[in-house]
Amino acid sequence: MASLPAPPARTPGQRAAIAAAKEAARALRTRFMDVYADAVYDRLTADRTLDLRIAELLDAAAAELPGLVPDSARLAAERSRPQAAKEGDEIDQGIFLRAVLRSPTAGPHLLDAMLRPTPRALRLLPGFTRTGLVEMDAVRLERRADGVARITLCRGDCLNAEDSAQVDDMETAVDLALLDPAVRVGLLRGGEMSHPRYRGRRVFSAGINLKSLSSGDIPLVGFLLRRELGYLHKIVRGVLTDHPGQWHSPRVEKPWVAAVDGFAIGGGTQVLLVCDHVLAASDAYLSLPAAKEGIIPGVANFRFTRYVGPRPARQVILEGRRIRASEPDARLLVDEVVEPEEMDAAVERSLRRLDGEAVLANRRMLNLAEEPSDAFRAYMAEFALQQALRIYGQDVIAKVGRFGATPPGGPARVVPGGG
């Protein structure tokens, strides 16, 4: 590959030769990991005494077992290129992680490692518990006297379209809300937009930022997997701590409310599937357009059918159907539909209803029944590889390449998507 031009400039013969070489190498890696996943994982984690997050685990694998996954130099080179010019080295990460997550020994340990609070959250925790406020670039977190942690998505310039920075801010905010003993309930809501089309209006989320995907800034590990195994999974399961007083449960869990103003596209709708109570303004809509863009809508394929049933799930995920809050099917996804001017009052009522010890215990049991850990792990194992393959599919590269183009006479536009 070093002797060839970048992928877009290669001849058909060169592309075929490289594809055949990659296919053979990936078949070998898959067979190796199918046999040795547990041995590799134990070696990298000192027999599961180290809690390595996914990125740390892959770094260790690249150092200990050269050639199994791309090393930091290769990944750095990849990150500097747009999606269409990348070699697809993240697919090898997907092969590795699928095998690890499939393992009934290594997989649960890795999931637990991802449920631990991030170092950034631990650094910010003393200040947040003292002041009740943390303001980040993409997220504002405020704890008021009522015990509610209000997480406001505040990327007003891009309609809260998600990128790696927003995922980092969201996981930090969720960690802080869960770790602060003064917080009893969490609220997720979009802030007011500065985007010209929606200026001054609240918007929940426009999903993945397709311009970022086109430019190569949506990594498999740092975004697509961290999002699902980080803050979304923590909303479901809680944050894992070693506090001796937590003998009855190693995780700190809290109930969550989501309020949808405007729309919840793609990743925005995925967030709703992990919350305990969802409100939507009567003029809002929900959608999961990832298949239209060529990718997989996170864990929605695992969770969505549970809410709406198999036929509507296929209509929404495979065919791109939008569900408007005013439709009867919206009540399968949304607990309350209220007029926009009544949203604030309705949100406050829902927060009060979820503030109780019995609520906390029962949501834990509901989540155990509805989303068993082994079933979630099996889904994420396959997702790790299939999403890696999808983001390097030629159909995806062609579609998102149009979104990343700079219009004549103006800057490149920010394009929300599905995710």
C-alpha cells in the first residue's frame, strides 16, 4: 500500500489487489481471534485486573501483538484523511472487538470497564458537587435545589448534530449526574439554536453530523462505539463504582427524562429509547434515517422493536419513515405529547413523578428484564464489525461525500444525519 497512490487515485487493478490482500489478512485475524480472544484479553488486562476502555485496550493490543490491530501511527495517518481516502484500518478494530465482546468471559469485563466514570468526569466532580454547574462546549449541566441534573445539548450552530466532542461532553455530563449524591433525577433537553433556520427555538438532536463523517472525523472507537457503550449504556445501567457502601449494587443508577422540542433525528431518537419518561412537543417528529445514509442506527435495531413492534420498526429503520408526535404510533415511543408552550410545565411534572426510591428499584428490574446484559453484549459484538464495514462502504462514502462538499461561494455546510 505504501507504494500506491491514495485510494481514490488507484486503478481498478490496484484496488482489486489491495482488496484481496486485506481480505486474506482479515480472514486470518478473524480465525486467530475466534480461538484466542480470551487469552489475548487476559494478556492485555493482566488477567482482568486492569479495567481498560476500548481505546486503551486497542492501544495495548497494537503494542503487544503487532499486526493484529492498527497501531497509533497508522490511525493518526488515517485520521488526517477524508473518509474516501482512508484504507479502512478500523475494520480490523471491529474484528478484534467483535471477538472480545462475544466472549462470555472477556465481554462482560470490557462492558464493565466502559461503565466506569471517565477521568475527565472525576476531575470535574468536586467542582460540580460544590457549584452545581459545568459548562462544556456541547453540553451544559446544571443541578438545582430540586435534585434534578439538567443536561442541555447546546450545539446551537449545528442543531445538536453529534460528533466526537459532543459524545465526550455527554459522557462527562452523565457521569457527573450519576456520581453526584445530590442528584436524584436526570433531564435531557435541547437548548435554543443559533442556526439560521431554527434561531431561538429549542431542538433536541439532529443525529450524526454527516459533514464530520465525510471529513473522516467520526471514528469507530471514539464515537460510534464509545457513544453506545459509554453514556447511553450508563443511562441504562448506571455508572460502575468501587464504593464499599454500594454492596447492594455496584452501579449508581438514576431515572432519566427526555424532552423533545423540534425533532429527534437518528441518534436523537436512540437517546429516547434509554430514557424512562419521554415528552414531545406536538409539532415534533422522530426518525432513524441511518439506513438511508448506509449505516446502522446504533442500538436502535436492538431496542426499537421492543417499543413499536416489528412492522413499524422496519418501516422506520429500513424505509426511513418519520413518526410525527401527532400520530398514534408516536405514543409507542413518547409518554406525553403536549403543546409547545406547555412543555416546560409538563417537564417539571414528570420530573417530580420520577423522584422516588421505588422508581429507582423498579427501573432497575425493568431494564434487567427488557435488556439482558448478554443480549446487549451479543448485539454490540456484531455491531462493532458491521458498523465498521458500513462506514467504509462505497455507497456511504459517495453519499456523505456530497454532504461534505463546499457550496460555491460559501463555507461547507453542517449537515445533520441519522447515526
